[in-house]
Amino acid sequence: MAEVKTILLHRSVYADNDAEADSLRKYLKDKGVFVVNLMSSPGAGKTTTLITLINKIKDKVRVGVMEADIDSDVDAISIAKKTGVKSIQLHTGGMCHLDAGMTRTGLDSIDISDLDIVFLENVGNLVCPAEFDTGASLDVMILSIPEGDDKPLKYPLVFEKSDLVIINKIDAMKYFNFNLEKCTEYIKMRNKDATIIPISAKTGEGIDLVADYFLNKIKSFKEM
Amino acid sequence: MAEVKTILLHRSVYADNDAEADSLRKYLKDKGVFVVNLMSSPGAGKTTTLITLINKIKDKVRVGVMEADIDSDVDAISIAKKTGVKSIQLHTGGMCHLDAGMTRTGLDSIDISDLDIVFLENVGNLVCPAEFDTGASLDVMILSIPEGDDKPLKYPLVFEKSDLVIINKIDAMKYFNFNLEKCTEYIKMRNKDATIIPISAKTGEGIDLVADYFLNKIKSFKEM
């Protein structure tokens, strides 16, 4: 089992987070490391989706994971145990989001020199993480069926800034009153360019599409 | 259908939120109005639970509802339509929580002179709302089955400060890997005095217990 290190993050010293985020993105471009900022509500399935996805792509690309949490280590341990890839736990010390300075601290700790892609699992929260640019190359969010199809109306910003919206737990669709067509329409109102992929991290349905999406993104990123 | 007013809240002017919250609590005590701060993740079922609960108690006590949201009005309209009680919508303008100053602005707008209990539905978020005392008489949170039984480990503060933890969507228990016993144990680790009531807002299971809980709390509050 891969070793799991825990890093305690402190509020970033950078006054201008946007500038710091742009500088981090440029640094990662130079290094050829693709960083994905993954956001969702608590319990939407970020960790389970990552595990299923990583096991699909880890033979093709070198993957690392940074798990942010208020103060528990359960996710990084779970990722390490179930995928074997390099992962670290970031503790935000009560903070509700990650910013670019905190992301850079995490990346320095995990050592990106032997990685192609790093997934950054943000704090489970639809409000604050959307407000801070982490410096990632791509923003992704997971909405899960039990949360309801009206969430793009209520948490507009996170849908607006996500390049990919994964709709998880579609295996539970028949137990919840969730209208996929209506939800897609609400997402497109916020962000007409968003890619939307419905999946079940539990049954594996749709995960191939997500895997292809990321493999293509990494390919374009490296060729740019 | 009851009229729905929308109030745009501004960042509170009070430097000391705890002092402002204590002062608001004292004011509400004098007025005999019991205010409940309701917290949860997005989509855990705050609005549906409130609708089912209010329809059980509205003939016994005079109920008002303040719905906080980033910028949508769907919840207040839904409450007004499905319960007929007085409700207003509070817009936080992007902010992830309510503080005591914002709560007081909301209470001034709804007019509490003819109310026994006011439910304040906080922004859907397990991190920030837990950090700010709203001045409410009671803190309540809803955890829903699809979110998973490990949430007290990952979002400790909201469990620590909640007098009542409602576990919702128990009708979906068999479709999710949720261990109620383990979850209860995790909650008690954070807060040994918490009352825990499992319910299904959809089927109505357990709602009578929640109704009795609130009716008793209002009775003690008025007699104190």
C-alpha cells in the first residue's frame, strides 16, 4: 500500500489569488503535469468516482491524488489502498476551500516530477471552492442524483466554472425524483460549454466515457 | 398562496458576531419567538423536511420560515405553496453562510410579532454555517443517507454544534451502504448530547417524532 502523508495547510500568504493561480498554471504547463480540481457536495461520490476512474487509467498515465479535508484522513487512505497510486492528505484546518497557494504547497509535497495527472479533491462544498481559483488546468464537479435536479439554480457559480459536470449515482435514479433532461437544461443555462457525463461510480456505468475524456485532455495538454 | 418577499443580505457590520448572536437570542427570548437554524449539505432535504414537518405542527403553533439561498427563490415559493405559512427568501449574494446580523435583518423583514417559531434554512453547506452563530435558539442539521455514514468524521464542527441531528431519506437505506449504528457512534463521538432522529421526509416516517421534539422545545422555551 502506498504511503499516505498528511500536510496541514495554512491560509495562503498571497493577496492576489488569481495571479498566483495563473502563475501555478504556467508552472504546471512547463512541467507537463495536468492538475484537475474536483468539487462536489459532501457525499456526492468524489472519492468513489476517483477510485473507479483511476483504476481505468493508471496503466496509461501516471496518476497522483491530493485529498483535501477539514481534518480526517479517510479519503487518502482509501485511495492509496484501492488504487495503489501516490496520494497525500491535505488538512485545511477548518477552511472551506483550497486556494492556489495551498494547492502549490500540496503539489510540492506530493512531488510531481513523475506524474502526468494529479487529481485534487477539494473540500465537499458547492459554494466556497467555486470562488477560489486553485491554479488547476481543469475544473470538474460531481452532482449526485439524490441531491436533486435543481442544484444548478441554487449553486450557480460552481456549475458556471466547471468544464465537466459528472452526474453520479444514476443507478439510484428510479428511487429519486430527478429529471436528467431538466437538469441538463439548467446546467447549460449556467454554462453552455460544459461537458455532462452521467455515471454510476458504484456499478461502473459511464466511467469509460470519463476515462476517455481525461486521457484526451491530458493528450491535448501535453501537445499544446 | 402566501406572499414571498426576497431580501438581499449584506455582509454583517458587526465585528463581534458572537456578541451580536447572544444579543439576538436575548431579544427573541423576550419576544417569545423560538428560532431554529437548520443546516445540511445541498440536497439533503431541508425544504422537503420543513414542508412535511410544518404541515404537522402548523395547527398547534404559529410558524414562519426564512429560506437562505445564494440567489434563487425556489425554496421560499415551495414552502409558501405547500404549507401556506409566512415565508421569506433571503439572498446571501454569494456568501456561504448566515451570521447573526443577517438573521436579524431577516427576522425584521418577516415580522415575528405573530409567530411562535421561525425556521431559518441556512445555505446548503456543512462547513461555513457551522462557524457562525446565527443567534438561533436551537441548531439542527440534516444528514441524508446517500451522503454516507462517515460525514461526522469529515465535517466535525456542524455535528458538534447541532442539538438535533435528523437522518433523512431512510426509505433509500437499502440502496446505499449506510450503517446507522456506526453513524450514530460517530455523531456521539462529536457530540454526546445530540438527539438523533431517523426520518423519511418523502414517506413521512419519523416526522411525528420530529414534530413532538419541536413542540416540546417551544413549550419549554415559552415557560423558561
